[in-house]
Amino acid sequence: MSRGHKSYSDDLTQRSLERYESLMRALANAVWSVDAEGRFVEPQPDWQSFTGQSWDESAGFGWFDAFHPDDRERIRSLWSLAESARTVYRAEGRVRSARSNRFRPCIIRAAPLLNPAGEVREWTAALTDVDAEVKTREALRQAQQKMELFHRSTREGLLVVDREGIITEANERAESLFAYGRGELDGIPVERLVPLEFRGRHSELRSGYHAHPRARSMAAEKNLRGLRKDGTEIPVEIALTPLNTAEGLMVMAFVRDVTDKSRAMELAEELGRRAEQEAAIEQRVVQQERQRLSRELHDSVSQSLYGIGLGARTALALLSQDPSRIEEPLRYILTLAESGLSEMRALIHALRPETLESEGLMAALKRQVKSLAARYDLEIELKAETEPDLPLSAKHEAFRVCMEALNNAVKHAEARHVTVSLRPLPGGLKVEVRDDGFGFDPEQRKPEGIGLRSMRERVSRLGGSLQIESHPGEGTSVIAFLPGEAQSES
């Protein structure tokens, strides 16, 4: 009998570890599981929420119908290949989104879970919505096309000027650039296109160029401006090329409106900034999701596994000492395994304890406090009068801070008495967990572990504060303030 219980608990532990590893590989918008052949054999809330499919529509292989009709055959084919090879599955396809009521580009990944015999027991799958990334790429592609079209259609203005500085020829682009009508530039002095303050100097430079003609670019010169017919000035770049003709030496002046170039550069820079911002936002979102999942797994499943390990060691010790007492630790292991499985489901569905949404923070804490007190033979006092008037997200963080502090008191401080108090204050909620454990010197403590970092991150994310008070031999107090629409203290 005892071996059966141990085998069952080992199997549950192994399955929890497999789910843990699988979930760490699949950070996504939706997570679900199928059987070894790829069928939905039980409702998958994440998938149904994302696609809008009902259970009847998605059951069996019906979930493939959520893909775009043009993608289904390819998705099925790739799935069959991964299924036969028992390898990680990855595919890109368009999936119907219930929220946007359209097909959105997504990346689908799946990993096989094997039984002890090495056969595929089921697949854990994840979907990542990459619609924003695809839109960003498309926007950049369209912008590049527009830029190429802009450069093809924008020709430089061309002026042909004789030794006396008279314009003998001008193309349409030059006429448009300087706001002259067709043929109006022909026969006028080129200095008329130069602002008044530069005309004297320009005449000297022109004479000097005719004395030593050569191809020359004036793009690097500062404050090079042209004067339009309407009196407005524009920044320009000019390249000069000598031209020998039957009428003598002419100068070809290629004039470029730098205003257009500046606008194009600004557009390119703006598109680049937007692309960088999109990439940075996406990276932050992914990092935040990873950190959030790490905290959630640490606060729930890993603690259940830790307790299972303690219970298993107790059971092994009793097996040789007093087999008649082995039932209690085995039941404890079973309870933790079921709790871990329940927490894992909660992570997949909402990453929140179910009792928080259905019964509130007080009920969730009372249940956990009662369980911890019985499990570790502790005296835990819960001080709270009414359900805090906080958003569900703040209650969730308050619950996790309390549980992390309680587990630290049990695992590290070896406390015998712990007080958990919730006190509504103007503008928020004060949470304090005080134990009578070993305590420590804050000035000499080691770098913070993931548990304390997790509490700080949770509180900081809501704009709150976390304080740790401790002295050797005098216990430790974890004090958090969570902002929100809390009730005022009476």
C-alpha cells in the first residue's frame, strides 16, 4: 500500500515538473494541451478565449478550423511531421481572434510530454500573437517603397549659365524649385536666384570659377540658399560642372532642394525610431512576462514541490520506524500534489489563485493560513476586519506577498508564531507579516534571493513600497504598502 502511494506521488511530482518545464518554454498569449494525436479531449479555456470557438467547435480536431482556410493544410502537415518525429513543433499561421474579429498572424509552438515508456502522452502548446510585429515590418516595407518612389521621381534642378552669368537653359525641375513658370528662367541673371546678401560675393565666385573651371560639389558649404520668385528662400546643395560649347564655356549647375532631403531623412529617422520603439516595447513585454511567470511559478508550484519533498522524506523515515503512521504524510503529499496541479491550472488559465476571484483576499488568506498552520505546527494569527477595497490585481499581489513572507518564516527563520495583518489606510493597504524566528542583521545579509526580489517587484509594479525590519534573535517583519482605493482606517 505504501509503495503505491509513493509511486502515485512520484508520478504527480514528475508531471508537475514536466508542466513546469513545458510552461517555461511556452510564454505566449494562449496555452493549451492536446492528446498524443493532436485532439482536444477536454475544454481549453485559453484557446476558446482567444479564438472564440466553443467546446463543441474545437473538440477533437475542430480546433484546426480556427486557422485561416489557406493555412490549415500546411499547419496540419507540419503537425503530422512533428507528431511522427516527436519533436518540438513550430509553425506560423493566421488564427481567428475573437477580440479583433479577424485572422491575426501567430506563431504556434508545441512540445511533446512523454510517459515513462518514452511514448507521447500529450502535447503542451502555446500561441504567440505577432500581429504588431508583422504590422511594423509591413509599415517599414511600405515606407521604404515610398522613399524609393520619392527619390526616383525627384530629379535635380538643372541650370546652364554662360560666362556673363546669364541662364541659357533650365529644366522643369529647376523652374519648379525656384517657382518660375515655363521658360521664365531663360535669359535672366543667375544672381537673381541668390539672396541679396550673397549676390556680391556670388558674382566674384562665379568669375573665379570661369578662370579655373572644374567639377565641384558645393554640398558641404554652409548656409547655401536659393531665392524663389516669391521671395522665399530655400536651402540648396549645388554641384558645378564645366561644359564646353560652340558658344564658349558654360557651367552646368545641378541644384538640389535640401528641404526635400531633410524631410526624407526626418521620415526615415522617424520610421527608424518607431521601429526601435516597437522592438523595445515588445522586448519589455516579453521580459515582463518571463519575470511574471518566474514569480508565479516560484510562489506556487515550486512551493508545492518543496512541500512534497518534505512529506516524502517524512514518509520514508516512518516507513522504517513506524509504518502505521505513514498514511498521514502520504495524504499530505497527495494534498500538495493536487494543490500544485490546481495552481498549475490557475497559472495556465489566469495565473491567479481561484479563491481570490470567487471568495476574495480574506478567504484566500484564511485558507492558506489554516493549511500552513496545520502543516508546520505553527501559530499563525490573521488580523483583518473586512475585505480590502482594492482592485483584483492589487489583492493578488497582496496575497503573494503574504504567502512569500509566510514561507520564508517557515523555511528560513524557523518561526513558531507569525502574525499577518491587513490594515486599510487612506490611499491603499498596509500588509505586515511579523515572525518570531531567528532574524538577521540587514547590514550583513547576503544578496536578496528570488523570493524577496519577487515581493519587491510585485509591490513596485503597483507603485507601492516594501520594507524589511529584522534583528538577530528578534524575528523579522515584512511591511508592504499597496496603493489603491482602500477604505480609510476607522
